[in-house]
Amino acid sequence: MANYFFIGIGGSGMSAIAQILAGRGHGVSGSDRSNDSGVNGPFFGKLRELGIRLFPQDGSGVTADCDCVVVSTAIEDTVPDMASARRLGVPVKHRAQALAELFNSERGVAAGGTSGKSTVCGMAGVLLAEAGLDPSIINGGRMKNFGDGLLPGNARAGRSDLMVIESDESDGSIVNYQPAVSIITNVTKDHKTIPELIGLFETFISNTRELAVINADCPIASKLKTDGRKTVYYALDAEADIRPADVELFPFSSTFALGGEKYVLNVPGRHNVSNALAAIAVGRHLGIPEPELRRGIGAFAGIARRFDLIGEAGGVRVIDDFGHNPDKIRATIEALGNLPGRRLLVFQPHGFGPTKFMRDELIEVFAAKLRPEDRLYMPEIFYAGGSAERSVSSAEIIDAVVSRGRQAFFFETRSGIGDALVADAQAGDAIVVMGARDDTLTEFCRSVLSGLKSK
């Protein structure tokens, strides 16, 4: 067994890997600025309960018996723990590299794709857990089936050799994984160009050892080269190996049939029926009987911030959603079609570079999917600091959507949007707050709900 030290162990991705390694019997320790400042004490206390030792981020935790120091992109070279690692000659690995080494030593299932991979990872993980296969799971999103209020629920430490992960194409790390089963939900423009994405996903398939599971409804994914790998295609509309019948969509659930048997899915939208088909393909490959597949799919409780109903007041539903690229936004708006009333959408763009990259596609999806009575509200682009070129503004997107005949409004601050939502909302409306990488959006949803209750 090896000894690992995590710098910034409080991060969701870092703590997830740390939990799995500790569950495997490795020595795990780490440091975090939040722990030093007394923030989120119950969470760090839970890590200690798992046998993970925590040290101040002053270099004292990195010692000669460390076999590896794990860091994320956010860790600067000036952190004292990094200086200790250099002085002692301890190897330093990026989080993605450490995860790949752990994952590649297991019988792994890797969920990839520009949209839906967190949900498919969660669905497949829950399905395997419900079938008694005891997988380990590392997800980019918080799985409602796991976690205890202290740990975030984006990891599960199992005792079998099965591991299910979300594999990320945005940083290119997807090519480091050698899965037994790979999943590609779709290939759409997000972070990288389509040619770049095709190269990454075809490498991902070529690294697959047993089975590639691909969405045949995606025109790009369905044409990826598989190099003779065993492949299962799933689809709602296209010809495929797994294709459901009798799909019924409800406001917060769905049903469909496979082989004459009815599946009940407790999350909404056609896109989630599609996601369920990918998870079922994995379960079938691993030999799970059909009744267990149905039970596992029905047990999936969802991923936080994926069409997450925060509450209802005065007949107005408030929904928190991770939608941040055109494909995700389209899926969310289409899922809203099963709700009555108007759609009052808030979209918080994150980062000037990504927003500029997807500007035209964002305009198109809002203009095409909003109805005349719906409303779109946008604050200025979220800016996390640094030297980003501010060559695009939310106001440009709003102006373009308005020019297409839709109701859209720009606000300098999010608080102004909150006031407008409370004033504008009517019984039967759905308020949906969309955006990524900003946990305060959930708090914003709660503040809007509070305003509606006092209206």
C-alpha cells in the first residue's frame, strides 16, 4: 500500500479520490486552506473519521514516507507543501493522473460525452450498487443516492474491483483512461471544437478493453471510429441495439418499456430516458438480470443541480439546473415542456472565453426554444479573476435574442434579477436558474423562493 498526500483535499474531486484510496487501505493524508481557517469543519471531521489525516498547509504534512503528492490545477507552486515535496523529492501528480492510475487498475466504467456524463455515471453507479456489485464511484456531480450531509455525495467507496467514473473531455484527461466499458453520450461544441472532440473520443474508444456504449441519436458520436471494438448503440429515435418503446414524460419523472417490461425513472426529460439506456447497456454487459436493472433505474434519485426542484410558492416552481452549454440548455428547456405555464429562465454565463466560444450557439438555442410568453434574464458573465479578455457581454446575447422576437432582459447584477423574478412570476410559472461552477446559484434559487413566499 502507498502513502498519498493531497494538497487541497477539501475540493470535491480531490476528496473523492482520497476517499476511494482510503477505502482501498492506502495511507491518505492532506491539507486544505479551508480546514486551516475553520471553514466546513463537519466535512473535514468526516474525512478524519474515514482515517484520513489532516495537516496545516504549512509543509509539515509532506514527509519522507510520502509516496506521492496529489494536486489540482488550482494549487500554486508557492504552497509550502509543494516546497516540501520538492525538497524531499516526493513525486507530484495531478489529480487527473492519480485518478487514471487508480481507475486503470480496476474493471472500470467511464462515462464520457459533452452532456449527460454526470447523470449517466450516477445512474450506472446506483444501478450496480443496487444489484449488489458494490462499485466505487467518482462523479463530478453530487449523487443524491449517496452522501450523508457531510460528505458531498460525489464519491462512493466500494469493495469490489468495479469502478464507475465521470471522464472529462474538457481538459483532455479522458484519453488517460483505459476503461473496461466506455460510454459516449454525445459530442457537441463545448470547451473544444468538434474536430478536437472527435480525436479525444476516438482515442477514448481505442483505449476501451471490453465494450463501447454509444448514443446513436447523436450524429457525431454515431460516426466515431470504433476500430473493431465491441460496441452497443442506444437511441430514442435512430436504429440501435437498445431502443425503448412507450416513452411517457411527466413533470419530474418518465416511463419507458424495453422488451415489453416497464421502467420507471424518477428524473424528467427525454434526455434522461436516453441516459438511462446507456446505464442499462452497462448493466446488461455486467450480467445484471432485467428485474434488477428495472429496480436499479427506479432507485436513481438524481444529481444535484440537474433539474433540481428547490421548492414551490404561490404556484411557482423554482428549479436549479447545471445547464451551461447549448446542448444542456436545450435539454432543460425541452424538459420544461411537461410543465404548465411560462418559463422564466435565468442563465449565468461562466467565463468570458467559454461564453465567446459558444456565443452564437447560445443565442440560437434561446431564440429557438423560448416561446413568445417566456422570459430570459441574464446577469453579466461570471468573472473569477485573472487576465481574461472581456470581449463579449451577456448584453450582446440578450440583444440578439430580443432581435429574434423573444423577451430577454439584461441586468448588471443577479440581485436585480431576483427582484424582477419575484415581481414577474405568476401562478403556474416555472423559474429555472441555469449555470455551472457557481454554488451560489443554489442559494440564489432559495432567495427567490423566499421572496415568492413573502410576496
